[in-house]
Amino acid sequence: MNKKIAVLAGDGIGPEVTKQAIKVLDAIGKKFGHQFEYTDAPVGATAIDQTGNPLPKETLDLCLASDAILFGAIGHPKYDNDPNAKVRPEQGLLALRKELGLFANIRPVSAYDNLLHLSPLQKDRIKGVDILILRELTGGIYFGDKGRENDGTTAFDVCKYHEFEIERIAKLAFEYARQRRKKVTLVDKANVLETSRLWRDKVSKMAADYPDIELDFMFVDNAAMQLIQYPSHFDVMLTSNMFGDILSDEASVIAGSMGLLPSASIGVHTSMFEPIHGSYPQAAGKDVANPMAAILSAAMMLDALELTEEGNVIRKAVKEVLEAGIGTEELKPEKVCGCEEIGDLIAAKI
Ligand code: IPM
Ligand code: MG
């Protein structure tokens, strides 16, 4: 199989972790006889430095012409601390999601048995946890009208959802649940927000077509608590853009490190695969970042390209490395390795 992969490594540790994902993909290519053809393109702060635009047209065109996108990370502190910055790296990511119609962000969260001690949560609560967060990614408060009024002393961000936006991601949630433990929890704030009531309305009606799936509703404040207290009660968690952003960071505590969690964003055009962690600028270039989230994102990419066996080979290799007590420093493993070395070890296992 021959696949064109757009590589948007981005900022901070993005390039070094993405390099390891490519190393691992090449090992897969060699083992299974696939050809992955990579093309790099700038995005985020790196793209602003080069072109003034966090998502240059050439980058978007490349993505549209590719079979999949490997994304590293974006963000730079010089923008974080400047509320008046005219242009921000994050705008590149948001524009990419919108332009490609990536309406569903899929974030699997599970706990590795030998890493349970890394989580601040009690071991017996997180053992065996396996949650799939489905976050709506191109609507809601992220993309509604926003602005300032009254000489800048008043600001607003509108949260708006159309029924079709709810329907297409809810359909995915039910379908994923069918392959898993057959439960969908819709997380919202229907006691306060009209958009949440529309979500409940629509998703409840759709549930009639999925009689084998248990549909559950939970207010987001309660869900934030339950996720920590009884994480094993969740299977597929379906939620809007902003709630999904917050809950997925919270859920990463279960895995013990953000450096382990991959994600896939799928929708209308080319799908994109990225670690859930950010650009971690303090660690950039120091060879200490954990590349496993990027490598596991590459595995999700293979699943989406219908190369499931290949994806499983990557996940098995990562698990074996972790079980051998090897990892980057934040995992406090028996043997600490650098980012490059972890990539080498996983590729060698393949
Ligand atoms: C994420 C990130 C982004 C988001 C930022 C970088 C815009 O936090 O992918 O979760 O809020 O969606
Ligand atoms: Mg986030």
C-alpha cells in the first residue's frame, strides 16, 4: 500500500516526537511492505515565524491532497502571555480543523497495568479503565461569534450548535460503543444551556436506532467528579467542543502521563492524528519528551487507513517497552531513555 502523509510537526517538542512516529511507521512499512511518502509543512508558531500565517495555504493544500496528516504540537509562550497578540499559533490548528471538517476528535484513555502507580488516583479505581472520549471539534463556543463591545470592556463568545453537527458525531459515538462495552454517556450542561438541551433531544431520539446501546446523561460538573472517582463507569463519553477539551485533559491523569495519549480527528476531508499533549517548549530539543503519544497516534492513523493489524503491532511494541520498565523520565521507569532511544526501541521491536 502506498500512502501520502502530510507531516505538520509544529512547535516545541512536536518535531522530535513526530520524528519517532515516522521512524516507527517506517519499521511498519518495511515489515508489511507499505510505502509511506512524507511531506513536511509548517504550522503554528513555526509557520508564523516563516510566513506570518499559522496555517499557510500551501500547508492546507498539502493536507487536502494527502491520505492522512501526522500532527506534532503547536504553541509558544511568547503568544500565551500576550492577550493582544494579533495572530496565535492555536489559530492554525483551529483553522485546520474547520477547513478539513474534522468534526470528531477521538481520544482513547486507558491505564497500563504497570503504570498505575504514576497516577495520583487510587490504583483500584483506575485498573482496567478504558474510556473513549468523543469530542465535537468544529462547532460550539470555539467557533461561534466572538468579539468585544463597549470600547473593549465587554467580551462575548457565542456557543451555537446545529442539529446536523450533533447528529454526525452522535452517530459515531453509538457506532464506537457497539464495538466496545455498549454504553454512551452524553456529557452536557442541560440544566442551564439551551445547546445542551438540543444535544439531549437529538441524541435521545437517535438512541431508538441503537437499542443495544445504553444511553446515559450526565452534567459536566458531575462528570468531572465521576471521571476521577469512578472512571471505570465510563465507556464512550460524548461531548461538545469545550467540555471535551477540559475533560480529556482531566482524563489523562488516569493514564499517569499526557505523554501516553494519542488522538484522531476525523471528518469530511483528510483525517489528522496527534498526541494530546502540547508543545512543552521547556523540553524542546532536550531529547526528554515522551514520543509514545505521537507513536500511538500513528497507530490510530493506520487503523483509519484500514491497516488494523499494523496498528496493533505498534500498540503491542509500545506496551512491551513499557512492561520492560523502560520509558522517558516522567514515567519514572527502571530505565530512563531519551525520546530518540524510545523511538529506536519501539521500531526495533517491530
Ligand atoms: C486540544 C488543545 C487545543 C484545543 C488548543 C491548542 C487550541 O487544547 O487539542 O485539546 O483547545 O482544542
Ligand atoms: Mg486541550
